[in-house]
Amino acid sequence: MPDPKTSKKPPQTGRKPGQTGNKPLHIAAGVALAALTLGLVSWQASTASTDGPSGGTGGSGASAAARPDPAAELKALARREPGDKLAVGRADAPVVLIEYSDFKCGYCGKFARDTEPALVKKYVEDGTLRIEWRNFPIFGADSEAAAKAAWAAGQQDRFAAFHAAAYADGAKEKGFGEARLVELAEQAGVPDLERFRKDMAGEQAAAALKEDQDEGHRIGVTSTPSFLVNGQPIAGAQPLDAFTAAIAKARAAARP
């Protein structure tokens, strides 16, 4: 289990090309929260301009007050679709963790190997937690190709196995060219590799990726991994304790 003392270290995130440096944890986490919240507020403001019949910004105070606050909107991003191929856990679980990740992100891999299995064992298996994956590639063409491949593996119910293979130690160093992605699909036990190739290159994979990316951009995600736990942002591959605390808090708040 990670040392709780590491919670004082900077958030472990992969950044978009051009971003450099890490801020102290309390600053970076605050920036992440502000980015997510302000991104959503900005989106709400832009959509509000079309609320009235004339398309202006005018409107009653009641209609403005009726709009959900940013925290509620972030929580509402949980899709809870029973047939979601890129999710684990009950659709009606009291807590939903949304993860925005990139298969080329080293810290995403760290979370996948060191933290996520413990969360699945402790919270998903007892019905407390649902984990929903969002493909959020930020490292170029290979990242996008891996995202589409993961989606394609999911169409044959092998997303979790592909996820594990793609995040295994040393996997990303081998790249994510087409031949390598097919190799990972084989490792994951995808039964129909020809269908996998077609799905990976198809319009549905591209549309699913765009939906995830648009969601992340709208709420201000700028680095990976980024998380929401019932709408509460967590920046980076934090220690297990950070997630267990957030899940416990969310579970308590969800109780009637």
C-alpha cells in the first residue's frame, strides 16, 4: 500500500505537450478544482445566453436560480448506463468515480497498477463504487489510437483485460501502433480480432472518443489522470488513502 506520507507530494499527472513543472499539492489540487469548476461555469454561461426567446442573456432570476450549481453538474456527469462497456460496478452504486486517462500517461499506469485494483476489491465488489472510464488522450496519435482500441476491445467485453495489458509495466514504451494494439487485444483475449480491427478504425470508436474528450474539455480537464468522485475532483495519481477518504465521504453524503 502506498505510504500515506506521499500525499504531501505533488499530484502525479501526465501533462499535455508543452506543460512543464509540478505545483505543490495544495496549489495544484486547488487549480484542478478551479479549472473543473470554472470550465463548467463558463459552459453554463455560454449556454445560458440562448435561454431566452431573443437569444440574449436576459432572463428571470428564478430561471437563473434553477440552474444546477457546478458541484451538482460535475456529479451529474456519471452516466450510470447499465450496458457501459467501459465501466465496472453497479449502475446504482452510491459512489461513482470517473477517470479521465491516457494510455501513454505513466501516472495513469501507476494508478491502474497500484491503486485501482485495491479500489475494485474493497468498494466495487461490495456494491459501493462504480468506476467509469473516459478516454482522454493528450499525447498525440498513439494515445488516440490506443483509446479507440480500448473502446473496440470493450465491444467484445474485454475492456478491463485490454486496460490491464496496455498499462502493464513497460507496455507504453513499445508504442501503440496498429500491430501492437492487435497484439494487446490478443493478450486481452479479444475473441474476434478482425472485428476488433474494424471497430477500432470505425466511426463509432471516433464518436465515443470525441464524446469523452468533449466532456473533459468542457469541465476543464488539462492533465491525466484526473478524477471525479461523486463530483469531487481529485488531481493526479494520489495515494490510495486519498481515494478511500473521498469515497467514504461520498458514501456518507449519499446515505438517505
